Amino acid sequence: MPSSMFKEKILYGINASPGICIGNAYLLNQVNMDIVEKYYLSTKALPAEIKRFKAAVKKTRDELNRLIKKTPDAMQRQTGIFESHLMMLKDKMLYDKVIETCEQEQVNAEWAVKNVAANLKMMFHQMENPYLSARVADLTHVTDSVIKNLVGVQKVDMSGMKKRVILVADDLSPAQTSQISLKKTQGFVTNKGGKTSHTSIIARTLGIPAVLGLDGATDLISDDDLIIVDGTEGIVIVNPEEKTLLDFAQRQEAYDNYEATLTLNSDICAKTTDNVRLMVMGNIELPEETDSVISHGGDGIGLYRTEFQYLNCPTFPSEDDLFEKYKSVVEAMAPKPVTIRTLDINGDKAIGSMSGPHETNPFLGLRAIRYCLKNPDIFKTQLKAILRSAVFGNVKILFPMISCYDEIIMARELLNQAASVLDGEGTTFNMDIDIGIMLEIPSAIIMADKLAEQVDFFSFGTNDLIQYSLAIDRGNRDVAYLYDGLQPAVIRLMKHAADVGHKKGKKMSLCGEMAADSLYTPIILGLGIDELSMNPRSIPIVKNIIRAISMEESRQFLEEVLKQRTASDIMEMLQKTYGSLLMNKMY
Ligand code: PEP
Ligand code: MG
């Protein structure tokens, strides 16, 4: 029985992926105690070892104090646990005993911590007092943190999981998330991350509930604790009481039923009440997700994020590997379109095996098209695979993170070179495809009239557009409250580009997370966006909303939105005008 199983705790994080799951926690990336080795020290080396132990304790104390300071007033109850951890760190039975063990046995600090902790735990267990038994979990958190600060974290292999668990981790990289097996994972909870971090995006595509940015989750949840994850509300309940369990089991059933009814109408096209049709498409990260776009009624794939095929490989994939994957997606969707976006690595999606200088600001660094233009061979390998796949259906190519005119010229030049090489090799390919760029950097929006000369379509990447225009790291939970697509500056930027693009006769699409949030649908319609692309599960929801709104009214609504000063003014307008439609939605 997990020892902290006595009191129900409610923890609050960011609602990263909707839905509810109930299961046992599986803590990832924790200290693997097996790697804590014992070694002996000379008398001369002991003072340095004690100093090392004290530094690790101080680091743990600082981490706990930081958590206490960052806990919002509304959640002060959570801080009691961290405070008890702080007390434990000072306790003579732990602190003094570790120093004594090091000195008397002349052993290393991590070994001493491990042994002292084991003895204390045994003592607590033997007392058969539920309160003291519950302290075992706290003691484990505290001593694990100290050991982690002494030896570093050992990654735990996910393949070791035996049952369907809820992953709890400090952070999950997009690469790790994309490897998650649905057979073994019901949901996940992390200390870090924000709503449009790529980890969240993958959770939504996979359709598993997730709460991210729950600072201290790995301290507050123990391995095997029974937990409820409500990814819609952004809460996690640890050790739920009987009646809480019952309540959430009912909510889980209601949510699953709601999802099932939505898909019933998913094949019907999305026409506004005044008969304007929008194409509603799906975003995918892996070819396996294509079926989900089809089953949710997607009119095509508006964004195929290709980088995930690179993230988990020790080497770069070959042209044939890439071609096979792209072909499978293109064939499955044909004759519906598939927009393949070229490699968008770095930012929060670093290739593990890639050796390169550490970047202080990865989101402003050698990311996406910048990386590709610096590595033309890697880029051309991908371009060749895309051109070959275009023989099998309706393919469009999309270049990410274009910030200036030269970049699109260079990207097109490399595309031409890729075609020439294929031609020279006698390989079949199709160069008659639409070429587009992401509008996700304000400079590209300002230059949209000139960039239009070089492209067939534009696609708004609002996840980055919000981040770059408001200067807010999209994965940083501390500034998540400022990350808001309703900021008038963001909407004005989009209005400018949409008008310019349409004037130049270009199709405007939107593939950021904004497309999936029906709160934005009236604004998106008002902007005259032609195509939306989103995580497949949101397709039926957004289609439903489009069918209930008039295009003409949305245009007029947008005119008023553009006169507002603040995001909350716009929110108020949305509530007043579309409240019953948008806010009554269950999720
Ligand atoms: C975006 O930035 O909105 C986008 C769709 O791309 P990504 O989330 O992959 O950066
Ligand atoms: Mg982007």
C-alpha cells in the first residue's frame, strides 16, 4: 500500500489535454537507487564530502523554498507538505546521522543518505502508527531529492512499465512523449510545460488527459499513489476519497460519451449559417495519427509536423525512410490534401543526438528553416522524400519560421536543387505542388505582401506568433498567464496578414492551437481564414461551432474586436455575443 495514501490532496496545474483518467502514478526520471554506490574515503577527504552533502541539502532546501514561494495563495494548503519536508531536512535523525555515518564509516554521502533513510523508514514502519507510516513517503521525497542533487538523475526506461499507468515526471520532452505507448499510459502529469508546449500538443493528439506545469508534482505524488487526472480542469487529485472517486468516474463516463456523440456528425462539412465552407483539417506528428484525422472527419492534413521522425533516432533518417512514411500518409488521405511541413527542430524539440553548441535562447536560435538552410544536405534529403511522395496524392509543402524574404528564396532554391538531383537519378517525383510558409514571426506578417510573391499559401502558426509577438516563452509555466491569443496585438497582426494575403489571392490557413479552441472561432471566421487545422479530436467540435455561426456576423464582430484595448475586453465581447454557444460546450 503506498504510504501517503491517507489524505486526499487536490493539486492545480495547467489543463493541457482534456479528459479524465483514474489510475496509479508512475514516477519517471527519479533517482535510481541501484546506482548509488558505496565507496570509502580517506580521513583527509572527509571534510570535502561533508561539504558536498551540505551543499546538496541546501540545494534541496532552496528548491522547496522556491516551491513554497511560487504556490499561489489559493493553493496554500499544498505548501504545508513542502514545509514538513523542510523540517525533515533539518531533523537530527537525518541530517546529523548522515554526517556521523560519513565520518565514522568513512563512506560517501549518497551512500550514507541511502542507509540512514532505509533505517528510518524501517523504524517508522515498525511503529504501526498510520501517521508515521505516512511520513515514509515524505522521507522518501526528501532523501531522494538530496541524493538526486548528489548524483544526478538516472533516466528510467519506460519499457519497464507493466500496467496502464499515469506518468508523473519533472518534464517530458516531445521526443519522450511521442514514444509513449497508449497501451501503457492513461495520462500524464508534469512539473513543467505550458498549454502550447509540444508535449501538450502531443497529449491532445494522442487523446490522453494531461495536466502540465504542476510545480512540485513529483514531490507531492508518490510512485503507485492512486490519482485522478482531470485534464479539462487542470487538476490532479491524489489519494481520492471514495465519494471523489465515484464523482470522477461519472464525469469520466460523461466525457467519453460526449466525445462519442461528437464524432457522429464529424463527416458533415463545416458551412456557416450563411453557407460559407471552411476546410477543417487535422494536425499530425506521426504517420500513425492519420487514421484519427480520417475518423474525426478531417478534410485533409493541414499540418504534418515531420520533426518527430528525427527526434528518437540516433542518426538522421534516410530519404527512403522518410519517403515511405510520407507516402503512407499521402496515400491514406488521397485525394484530400496533406501539407507536409519541413523540419522544425530545436526550440523545445532538440534532436538528442545532434551535437551543437548549447543555445541560451533555443526558441530564438538555430531552429526550423534556419537549421535546414545551414544543413542543406539534411534539408535536401527531406525535400527529395516529399517530392517523391507527391506522386501519390495531393501534397503541399510548408516552410516553418520564415522571418524574411531571403529565407524563402533560399528554401525554394534548395527545393529546385532537390528536384534536379531526383531528375538526374531518374527517380519519379512531382514538383507541381503548392508551396507555403508559416506566419509565426511578426516580421513575416509585416512583410506578407512581398513574401506573397514567393508562395501559394500562408499558414498562421499562432503558437509561435503569440510567443514571438508578446515575448512569452510558450513552454514556461511562470509566464503562462500572459500567453493569450486574445491580446489585441495578436489579432491585429493576423488581420493585417489575412487582408494582405487575400488581396494577393493567397489561401490563408491557421494551424496553431488557436484553431482547436472554439472560443476563437468567431474571430477566425471574421478574419476570413479559409482553412483550419488542429488536433484531430477537436475537428468535430469546431465543425459544430462553425455550423452555428454566420460569416457576415463574424465579420462585423471582428470590426468591433479590433477597436478593443485589452484581451479581457475581447473576452467580455465573446461572452456577450457568443456566450451561450461557446461557453456551454462541455469541454
Ligand atoms: C505554431 O507555431 O502555431 C505551429 C503550428 O507550429 P508548432 O506548434 O509546431 O511550432
Ligand atoms: Mg511554430
